[in-house]
Amino acid sequence: MLTSIRPDRDAVALAVSGLLGGLLLWLLGLHTQGGHPFSAPWLTLVPLTAMAGAELLRRNAPRAALTIGVLALVADQFTRGSLATALMFTDVMYAAVLYGAPAAARRLPVATLLVTVASTIGFLAWFRKPEALLIGLVIGLVSFVPALTGVSVRSHRAAAESARLAAAQTARLAEMDRTQAVIAERARMARELHDMVANHLSAVAIHSTAALSIDDPETSRNALKVIRENSVEGLAEMRRLIGLLREGGKDEVPAAAPTLAALDTLIEQTNTNGASGGLACSLEDTRAPGADPLPTPVELAAYRIVQESLTNALKHAAPGPVVVRLGQAGELLTVEVTSAFGSRAGPTAPGSGAGLVGMRERVALLGGTFGAGAEPGGEGTKIWRVRAELPVREREMRE
């Protein structure tokens, strides 16, 4: 408790300098008035000392400091008076507005203005001389002007604090935006990496397992052929991704993003990779021939959805047909991939579920709808259906 009311260095400096200045004026015999009831010279030191004590409380207890200061200033009027007492009172009034409660900061300037006006009118009516206006002027300089200065400084400090808080808030929002942008970019990179490489690595894993488990030279030769083709294509995809990620790279221009026109090649590759597992992939494109090309994000999302669906079929589908269907009605592109649902003999590749998450994220970014799951098929069988509906216009264009 004692620490909270301990005066700061500025208060001590003002109190000591005011007290020493008042003592110097007292020793020199310089007073502001004479002919008062308490005209003994030493009595001037009493309000001077009290005002110096009020200076010590100017910041930690501004209300108490102002109360002591008012009493000391009134008491000083009944002595010979000291200029130092009046000057220290101006600082006490200034500090009471600057460091006091908001209510006091609002009321003190009004109160001092009313006191100044009332005093001026009262002295003018009493003395009936124009010189009485000087008394009101002195009262205003001692009380109203310091209070007005305190209000101005307090307003500037409040504005500076508001600006600082606004700047800090802006910095926090910018950091949040940067963090979200980094997270979004990392998620996009993870989707691209998974979609580009998972298909090839799945084929490598399945055929390498077949080559190791089946003691047949022809089967091993075919498996190694598929492994080599997928390894080479996987490395090409990795180079393309590295080219996209490299900033300011001068080696090669990154290849263009894949489009739906490359689905024939993708399906042919899936037939090669899935032949040993009894998969037969086909494409049914019901879109009107010669239609306008789709935006690049839509083409890329549709291609990646088909690619990941075929990869999942290669990993998990039972022997049977794998059908890729493309259709467009108005401004909606439909992508659907169906495969036989169930277990199959022979090697398989484990899945993590990241492919479905990536497909769902791609569709959500374009404002479309996505669904995947097992459904009843014909003759008591089940099929696995992946269906996505993508707007053929980009979100920015639609909004």
C-alpha cells in the first residue's frame, strides 16, 4: 500500500524546486500582497510547505493533492503570499485533470471556468473599477488555463493510446491472416503432392508386392515394367511440383496443369496398372462436343478428383469395371467415378483417407458439392461412388 502512494521522481523534483524557490523569494522579501491579517513573514511558509506536499501527491493521489492545494492557496491569500505557491497550484490543477478520474477531467475545467467568471463578476461589482478584471484574469490563469491544458494533453494521450491499440490490433490481424495463408498454402501443397504422387506410388507398391509374391518370370517382368513407368512418371510429376514451388527458378518453365483432355492417358495408365487386379477402366463423356474450355481451377480440380478416385480404386476396389463419367448441365460440371465395392485377392496398398479429404477440400474451394460412399448395385452387389458437382465458373466470377 505504501508503494502505491510513493511519489515519482517528477513529483519530488517539482515539490523540492517549488519549495526552494518559495524559500528564496521569502528570503528576498518578495511577496505578492501585503496588509493582510496574518502579515507575519514566517506565516507565508505554511501554505508554501503545504503546497509542496500536494505536489508529492500530484500523480498517485490527484484528488487529495487538489484538495490540499486549494486549501493552501486560500490560506496563502491571508498571508503576504508567495508566487511559488500560486505556480505550484497551477501544476496541481493540471495534474488533477491529467491523472485524475475521467469524471474529474470533465468537471474541473467547467468548475474552474465558472469560478473564474463568478469571481470576475463579484470583484467587479465590489470594487467597481476596471482593474478588478485583472483579478479574474489571474484566477483564470491559475485555475482554468491549467485545467484546460490538462484536458488537451489527456485527449492527445488517449488518441495516441487508441492509435497504438489500433496498430497492435492491425498487427495481430495481419499475423492471423499470414498464419491462415500459410496453413492454406500448406494444405494446397499437401493436396497437390498427394494427388500427383499417390497414384504412381500405389501402382509401384502393388506391382512390387506381386513381383515378390508370385514366382513367375513373365509376371515379374510385367510388374517391373509397370513399376518403371510409374516411377518415371512420378518423378516427372515431382519435378513439375518443385518447379511450381521454386521462387525465381531459371532452370525450366513449370509444365501446365493437367486438364480433362488428359483423362484418356490417365485411364489407359490405370488399365495398365490395374490389369493384374481385374480392373477395367472406361470413360463416358456426355458433354457437348466443341464446348467452351473450362477455367483452369475447375479443370484441375476435376482431373485431380478422377485421378484420386482411380488411385483409390487401384488400392481397394474389387475386380470389375471402373467407370468415369463426365457431364455438364448449364453451369454445373458433374464428375462421377464408380467401382466395384468389396475385397479382392492379391496385393493391395494401404490408404490413409487423405485422398477423400483432399477431394472434398478442392470441391469446397470452388463452391461445389461432393459425396463418396458405398451404394447398392445390381444383383445384390455394391459399388463405391464418388460424385462431385463443380460450378463451371470460378467463385470470384460468380460473386
